[in-house]
Amino acid sequence: MSANRLLSLYTWAFLVFMFGPLLLMIVSSFNDTSPPSVTEWHGLTFKWYEFFWMPEDQLRADSVLRSLDRDRFVGCFGNSLKVAGAVVPLSLLLGLAGAVLLTRWKSRANGVLWWVLLSPMLAPGVVLGLSALVFWGRLGINAGLFTIIMAQTTFIAGYPMLILMARLQRQPIELEEAALDLGASPARVFRRLTLPYLAPALISAAVIALMASLENYNTTMFAKGGSCTLATEIGAMGRNPNGHPPVINAVGSAIIVITIAAALAHTFLLQREKRRP
């Protein structure tokens, strides 16, 4: 077998391994049976998607859907948005500060500082969640959305830092030095030169931080106390001994569609930007 054929087989096997379960999840979200199944088809249905807006009487008439707490599920999703709304800007600010420090400050301590700033990304989520719970508990703050925000920010800030560092390392330092020589203050140089140059990286970092916050489970689980998020609520529903409800499949399918649509829109905008004279 030639090397090209072997590489092709490996590539197809990898794609099937990665996307096969996602396709099965999407197909099962239209199957009128619970728990989800693709081998035992009971008819096409959209009720697992309609669960979030169907009338109350229709909801109570379904033997599966009436056992689910729709208000709690929606509330947990709202909590995820609140957490992400705080985690994203905090992560961008901390990541930007770390990126500027590591790329502009030349010192022998840079290597140590690099590992210190990146260490939360390497730590297990359980450790981060428990440490945030213990630390803020000692200060009299009970576990809840605040501790979730603090715990998530500790490691999510590392993603924007790496993205912004890669962008800053490509920026010609001579531009900043020339502006400083011409009398511009460091704050003005940062505002008029550095930030506009970092704008595309900041947008990418914000999207990644948003997704990392919404999908985080391990850290959130140990820092949430009596609160809930979308990830922890789906995790609780998935632990049902009788099988998880297909509503989870519907939510996952919606997330996949939104992600693909956003990626296609981003690609389209990039191509249109390149075609501009």
C-alpha cells in the first residue's frame, strides 16, 4: 500500500471518528423515541426542538417532555450567558495584559513568567474549581455565579493571551518606536497603533473565550454551589439512568448548526475582504 493511500485512509478514518457521532446525534434528534436512537426509528418529529416554545398543555401531554423542567433549563442557559458576559471581557483584558508583557518586556524572568501565566490552562478543571471555591469561601463569598466567573477566568484568559501574543509578535516594533520618537505618549501609541492592529485577534479571542465559557463543565461543576449553567444542567440530564432525553441532542444539533453558520460567515467575510481593491 502506497504512502498516499495510507494517508487517505487515515484521513477518512479520522473524519468518521470525529464527525460520525455528531451526525448520529443530529439524526436521532428527529426520532420520536426516548432515549435517543438511530437503529430503532419511531417516526419523524420536531418536538425535541419545539420543547422550548411549545404551549404548556401540549408539553404536559407528552410523557417525556413533562418530566423536564423547562424553566430551569432556560434559567441555566441564562446563567451561562451571564457568566460568559463577565468571563469574556475579563479574559480579554488579562490576556491582553499578559501578551503585551511577554512580548514587550525583555527580561530573564520572561520564561518563568510564561509558565506562570499558562499554568492555569494546564491544571485540571477540578483543581481550579475547588481552589476558587475554597479561596472565595474564606473571604465570605458563597459559591455561585461569581465563583464560576472567577474560576473560569483563571484559565480561559490563557487562550486570548496566546492568540494576542501571536499577533503582537508579527507587529513591526519600529512603528511604535517611531511614534514614541515623534512625541506620542505610550498610551496614545497603544490606542492608535497597537489596538487597531490587534482588532482581528481580539475578535477571534473573544469568540474562543465565549465558546470555552459556555461549554466548560469540570471547573464550573466544582465552583457553582447551588447555581447551574447550560453545561452542568445537560450533564445532570445526561446522567439519567434511563437514558438522557433527546432534548439534549436537539440542543447539540442547534449548537453545531450555529457554529457552522458562523464559520461560513467568517470565511465569506474574509474572502470578500480579499477581493476588495
